[in-house]
Amino acid sequence: MDESRIPDIIEIQQLAARYAVGMTRHDIPSVQAVFTLDGTYSAFGEIYTIDDFPILAEAAPRGMYNCGTPAITFESDTEASGMVTLCFIQQDNHDMRLGWYTDTYRRTDEGWRLATRKMTFLRRNGSQDSGRAHDPLRPPGSLTH
């Protein structure tokens, strides 16, 4: 590991932690703050902007977001990518959802931020997918694939 990247790695790890704590506490402004202003979140066959997060989070079940340590690759001094494992535990019944985020990160004037985050779910049958697109309670994304 390039030791000069340790401050960048710690800062990106803190993004993952702030996202997980913000989602667990349903503190959507703090979740939005870990993204770039043009950042996107992809799941359920949709692409959501950061402005979509309040409506998207309201349609989602509440619970605990347990994110792992990001595995990060630096493309440059201002661009990086990574993957972060997720174990979501639903609050009202303790059902779990497992998967990972595929991220891109960008260094901004405010520090490292998530530019994109894409969810992949691990299913009990061994399959992997981006989620059930047919949920009538979930709002459509602002952007299309």
C-alpha cells in the first residue's frame, strides 16, 4: 500500500461510516452530505439523484446499515473507486438484506465524496441483482439508465 494514501483512505472510510450512521438514524441530510452535488445512487433498476434521497428513504424500511471497510483503488489524486459490503437489518422484524455497494469517489473542495453508489443485493438462492424494480411504493429515479 502506498503510505501517502493513508489520509485519503481514512477519509473515504469515514464516508462509508457517515453514510451507514446517517441511514441508520434516518438522517437524510447527513447522507446527502457524503455525496458530490451531482452524485447518484443506483438500485432497483433506477438512478436517483441526491435530491431524490428524502423520498427514496421514506419509501424504504428503517433499520441498521452495517457497512464494511471500503476496498479502494485510486485512479488519480482526485478520482477513486471502491466496493463496500453491506448487511442491512430491518428494524421492525430483524430481516436481513446482504450485498455490496460499488462506488466512485471524487475529491472536492470539501474533501472526498461519493460520486456514484450502486447497490447489488445477494439473494438466498445465490443470485445477485440490483433489487426489485416493481415495488409500487418506491419512487422512480430522476435519471434513466
